[in-house]
Amino acid sequence: MTRRAPHPVVYLFLVLPFGVMGGYVTVSLGYLLSKAGVPVPAIAALVAASYIPHTWKFAWAPLVDTTLSRRTWYLLSSVVSAAGILLTGLLPIRAASIPMLTMVVVISNVAVTFLGMATNSLMAYATPEDQKGRAGGWFQAGNLGGTGLGGGAGLWMAQNLPAPWIAGAVLAGACLLCAIPVFFMHEAHSPHREGGLLKSLRNVGSDLWNVTTSRAGFLALFLCFLPIGSGAASNLWAAVAGDWHASAAAVGMVNGLLSGGLSAVGCIAGGWVCDRMDRKTSYIAYGALQAACAVAMALAPRTETTYVVFVSLYAFITGLTYAGFTAVVLEAIGMGAAATKYNVYASLSNFPIYYMTLLDGKAHSLWGPGGMLNTEATVGVLGLALFVGVVAILRALRPRGAPIPVEVRLPEDEPRT
């Protein structure tokens, strides 16, 4: 019996708690602690602690591929992460609460990594080949939109409702409701789980090796290290707003819910395009658009209007690049140990965001805002050229008429149903 694939919008809701967690901690909780007089270094340490599980999540991703069902992992992690959001709202907002808040935030973020992994695996198994772009787009829209929801809406509720804990309770409840689609999703058989835990772990390692050494898998892995469409300037828009004479209100508006919404729209549009052309070509085009946006902003007059227009455009294009990257990875990993494979790529993809943010900051100190934007564009174009060159080399080495594999699976994997 052929099963109808769920609409890709399902993945927006499934991953929404992942984004909500990040936005709530970095924006809502960070702001409330600051207003309560907690020193900035202490707040920074709390926020930094929330990122630790996401840096190492690939290490425990095999648990999702080898033990409980994907739906069970999702439901368990949904409950734990929602409880963490609620508890952070219930704890007193003061300096003395930082140790307890840190422990809760770390545990909650470990839980939400499992939620993300379960979603990755459900998406990989349930999405037909011709819908992987859209699935990746809706998935990233939920991630980025959830960040805006957890940060923007969470902060608004904390400031305007009778007690700050109500914001945490509302967000926790909303995150639990996001689990409803899981009950209606078919969970496909996973042959790599057969034969006991040790054999399953060996199968996971073998599957990961087969994917990363395939042409499609290698190209996706190569992309993880390239500065194409990193969106790194987004991390510095608030810091450099003075160069465009932008007011605090404009900075808050354009870097808050507006950017989150535009990024989400960009994700959906980018995923739709990825299903209508070669996905690697789409990603290259999105990276070129982001570089062109940076150059245009560098050349435009430095006014508040310019700042709002180009930061908004940059946010939309960043959504395109996120969707493009996810589509390329989904195309490469196939099924099998999907949670492990996806999260290895996802973890590595943070590397160019890290080094490009540092490079942008250094370029700003040396050559000003125009130099920062032109440097990001130049390095991005070099990355594009390098990627195109590697693709050309691999195609030249491919035997005439031989297809480039786009999916690697264990020999026993059943067809997608």
C-alpha cells in the first residue's frame, strides 16, 4: 500500500520548539536578566552554555538511529524541553538564580537536540525525492520563525502579562502542541537497527562513511566548510547600526520579528525553487545573491532607510541559503541513519558562520562598514568559485553516462512508502 507523504509544512511545526528554545533563552531571558541588574558577562556565559549541546549533538545522534522510535524520541524530548522553558520562567530573575538557570538551560537544550534529530529523521524517511527542497524550506522556516517567536513574542509577553512566568508557560504549551502531527506520521522500517545495539551502531558508522565518500555526500560535506551564504553579517547588524545612523527602534524592528519573518518566507521560497532545478545550482545562486546584496549595501548611502531595506533583504536571502543547504544535505543523506548523518552536516555547517563573523568584525575594524560588506562578498564569491571548480572536476572524473548518486542507503532499505 502506497502511503501519501505528509505536506512539508508539518516540519515547520515539528521543529518550531527548537527555534523557540533558542530565541527564548538568548532574547527573552537575556533581556529580563539584564533589566534585573545581572552583569553582562554572567548573561553571556548563560547564553554560551545553551550552545554547548548544539556543538556536540552529533556525538549522541546515533542514539536516535539505534534505540527508541523516532516518534518516541520526539515526544520525550518535547516534554522535557517544554518543561525546561516553563521552569526558566518560574525561577526568580536575579543573579543568584544563574547557576540553576544554567543547569536548566543546558538540560533543556540537550533535550531539544533530540527533538531536532527526530524531526530530521522523520523528514528524511517521509519526504519523496521531488519534495526535499520544500521540506527543507519549511523545516528551516520553523527553525528561524521559532527563534523569532521565542524571542520576540516571549519578550513581549514577559513585559506585558501580569507575571514573567506566564510567558514561559504559554511558550511551553505551544511547543507541546507542535507534537500533534507526530501521532499521525507513519514511521518507516529501519533495517540498520536490526541485529542488536552494537551491530546497529556499526551500521550507522558504515552508512555515514558511505554517504560522506559518495560524490553527492562529499559535495555536501565540502559545502559545510565554505563561506557561501553563511549570513554571518546578521550577527553584527546591531553592532554596526551606528554606521548607518539607525535608531534603536529601527534596529529592534528590523533585527527582531521582521528579520525572522522574512527569513522564514525566504526559506519557503528557497525550498520551492530547489525542487524545480538542480539543488546545488540553487544553493550557488542563493550565495551569489547574498554576495550581491552585501556589495549593493556597501555602495548605497549610509542612511537609516538603507539599513532597514538591506538588512531586510539580507534576511530574506539568508532564508534562501538555509533552505538550499538543507535541500542539498537531504538529497545527499538519503534514509538509513538519517539523524546521525544530518546532524554531522548541521554541526559542521556552523564553522563558516563562526569564522566569517570573526572575519567580518576584523574587516570592519580595518576598513569600516563598506570594507566589512565587500570582504564578506569577496570571500563568498571565492567560495562559490572553489565549489564550482570541484563540481567540474568530479564531473570530469565521472565515467561517461554514469549518474552522480544522490541517495545512499543500506542494501536492505525498503522503498519509501
